[in-house]
Amino acid sequence: MPESSLAQPRIHGSPSSAGRYGTMTSLVLVSPLILLLGIAFAYPVGRLLWNSVFAPEPTLAHYTRIVAEPLYLVVLWRTFQIAFIVTVLAFLFGYPVAYAMARIPGRRAMLIAACVLVPLWTSILVRTYAWIVLLQRNGIVNTVLQETGLTETPLQLLYTQGAVILAMTHVLLPFMVLPIYSTLRNIPDDLAKAARNLGAGAPQAFIRITLPLSLPGAAAGTLITFILALGFYITPALVGGPRTLMMSTLIAQQTTELLDWPFAGALSAVLLTSTLLLAALYRRALSFSKGFSNG
Amino acid sequence: MAEADLALAERVANVRSRAGLDVARILVILGLGLVLFFLILPTLIVVPMSVGTASYISFPPEGFTLRWYIAYFRDPSWMSATWFSLRIAGVTTLAATVIGTLAAIALVRGRLPGKELLQAFTIAPLVVPHIVIAVAFYLTFAPLGLTGNFYGFAIAHTMLAVPYVVITVGAALQRFDPALELAALNCGATRLQAFFHVVLPNILPGVAAGAVFAFLASFDEATVAFFISGIEGKTITRKMFEDIDFNLTPVIAAVSTVLTLISLTLMGTIEIARRRSGAGSDH
């Protein structure tokens, strides 16, 4: 029954119409959340950033230090470099998985989905611990390498940049797979079939039809992976060493060991700004993909 | 003659390209298998590690023993960390579910000035790197004596968990037909009655899913917990972090297996419920 044919409802209490809640009621409902986020999130983060400029007196010294000292520039550069490599690897590994998940029918699709979701649901600490077990000096990877004769002495794998990249790629891979999967699932398989009927080979149909249509999901997955990789703490802290210091581990070091809060605030501001800029891009990519699935 | 030649040439070309396709197919399947193995291996590996007899981490593990599980359940420091985490996760679940559900109702169904901005603010704790939140929280709450204790954790984890509830309950509310609520109001129900008898039962699966996400967001949370734990008030994730860093024993594998079982059971239940209810096809 269309809504307009209903008699004007007589509503007790609230003066709102069409089943919506009035401004006062809405404000009351949302106020505990605003209070919580204000006290536990916005105020502390704001204070950290404020400290970086105004503690004890107004200065930009903490920011110029990031750019002036080669050590910090190296860390900044390395953070973006690692995040970039991790994102590229996650895309190369993740796209085929997402494609298989969307196109393979039945039980095998469930198996692939389980391989993606089970690690996503496993605690990050557990997954990082597993990588330490795999990569340590007498670990599984070294054992396999020695038994197959690829190396005579065990290799130093842990606490290297390679280890950080490998473990981070593993932890972030599901965040790449799921957005790509959800756009691929909404692309009718008939489109690629039509292209094949018109004489395109399978690779050509994929490159000219399916791939371009899945780009919004790929953009979303790429951005979310890159954002998470930039600020990641647990995995680089445990799998990396002093020579793989990233923004997050540097911020931790400044606060727990050196107690340099203003400088930690300045580093946080740089990390936060990069993240928010990318998040704004993400929102655009998302509205782009929504536009596609609705139309 | 020429036509037959052409047909033959075509057939040869077909056979060749098909053979090429088969090789490509095998390579793709092989590559896919390797990636899936890479994905699942770390989760699976902790189980055999936790029942091996060697007291150092070795592979392949030898023998079978439950000694590391017993060591975990008998160690007072592991037990107090576990209970501390469970208590925090319990309170977080309750607080985040109530606060998040109320806010989701206002954000989806209410009239609010600056709604877009409010929605962005709500999910901000998910976007801002946890290391920044952790350091900031410590800076503000340590002087108030709210680090290393239950109340500080309850506040921090409720803040981190509440966006998950708002998102899940918000999605459930968007699927709910407002005409049903209108009908109840039309029949003389008050707003509160309509909410508890009509709206809430309909969005309950979403609320339950949000509650599970909130529980895991707290129970598995490691970065903020690393910074605001104390010597007394220490979560299981902080205890694990310390032991992985300084004292790598198979007890960690046993704890990891327990944690993984908890997460998989909770998330698996939600996933199965979601698929059963047909919400998985979100059309």
C-alpha cells in the first residue's frame, strides 16, 4: 500500500512525521556517542597535536626537525615505501583471489572465502607471532631452505625489511580482497561472455571489460590497504628491527623511551594528515563504486 | 583446395591456442593455490606448535602434549591478564552496543543538523591510526590515573568499538521498513512501545552482530592496550606482546590457539547467521 493513502498517523509524544525522529529526540539519542568520542578521542588527539606546536611556547621547531634531520626523513620515506610495496603486492595477490571468489561456483568458492576470512578473524598478534615462528633462525622457512639445499647456513630473515613487508602483506591482504570481490560480484558475467561472442579472447575480454568495471573496488581496496599500512604498529614493532623503523614505531619510541611528547605530536600530525587525505580520496572512490552498483 | 587449407590452418591455430590456454590455466590455478596457502598457513601453524613436546619453538613439532595449555591455565599472570581482558570486553560490549544503537537510530532515522559531519566523526576512530589514538590517550589519561586500570580501558575500548556498532546497526535500520513503525504508531503505540515491540525485534540481528564486533574489537585490541596497560592492569594482548618479544615459549602458541578459537567461533556464528537470513546478498 502506498504511503500517501494512509491516514495521517496520530503520533503520541513526538511531533515528527513519516516515522522520523525529531531533532530534539535525535540529539538526545546521539549525545552519549558525541560525549564519548569527544572525551576519549577528539580531545586527546587534539591535545597531542596542540602540544606539538604550543608546548611550551609557539614553535614549529618539532616540525622542522622532521625535515631537517636525515634520520627522520629516512623513516618517513621508508614508511611510504613499505606501505607502497605492501599495497602493490596485496593487489597482485589479492585480485586473482577476489576474481576466483566471485566467479567460481559452489563449495570451492566457500573454501576460498574461508582462506580469506579466517586470517581476517584471527588476532593480529597471533598472525604476527606465526610469522616470527616461520621466519626465525631455526624456523620453518630456514629449515625448508636448508633441506632443499638452497642455502647452507640459516638466513637472517626476521627483523629485516623483507620480513616486515611479508607479514604486513599477509595481515592486510583481506582488506584488499573484500572490496574488489564486492564490485566483481556485481558485474554480470554476461558482459564478458558477450565480448567473447563478439570475438574477443578470454584475456582481451578480461582486460577490456571486467578489469575496467572492477576499478572502483580496486581503488577502494588499494586505498584502505595503503592507509592501514601507513599507521600499522604491532607487526612492524615485533617483526621489524632498529633498521626498519617506521612512523608508528618511531612515535612509540619517542613516547616510551625518550618521553619527547611534542615531537611525537608532530610525527602524529604528519601521519594523521597523510591518513586523512587518503581517507578523503577513499570516500570519493567509494561513492564512485556506489554509483556503479546502483546504476 | 585453398578453403581446405584455411580450415586446416584454423584448426591447428585453435589447438595451439587451446594448449596455450591450458598452460596459462594451470599457472593461474597454481598461483592462486599458493596465495591461498600463504593466507591460511599462519593461522593453521599455531595449532601443531601448541601441542609439540619441545620447550623451544621447533618445526616440525615432535610428540603430543597438553603441557603448554596446562601451563597457561596454571600461570597466575596469564590468568589475570585473561580475566582482565574478558571483563573489559564484557563492559565494552554492553556500553558500545547501547551507545552505538541509540546513535545509529538518530543518524539513520532522525533529523539532525550536520548529519554528514556527524557520520564522519563517528567512524573517525576507525580511520585515525591506532598508534596516534594510543599515544594521545596515554598523554591525557595517564595524569588522571586512568591508565593500567579497568575504567581507563573501558573508556578507551568503548570508544574504539562503538563505530562498528553504529555501522552494523545503521545498515540493519536502513533495511528496516519505516512503514511498519508507522503502522504501530497508527494503532496507538507510543514511540517507546513501537521501538521495543516493532523496531528492535527487526534490527536485533544487526545489534547482535554489532555486539560481537565490539567484543572482538576490545578483546583482540593490541596497540592501545600496549600503551595504556600497567604492571597490575595488563590485557592478554599486552602480555602476549611482551612474551613474544622477550620469552618465546610454546605457551604463546597455546594462548594463540585459544584466542583463535574464540574469534573464529564468534565470527563464524555471525557469518552463518548472515548467510541464513539472506542479508548476505545485500540487494
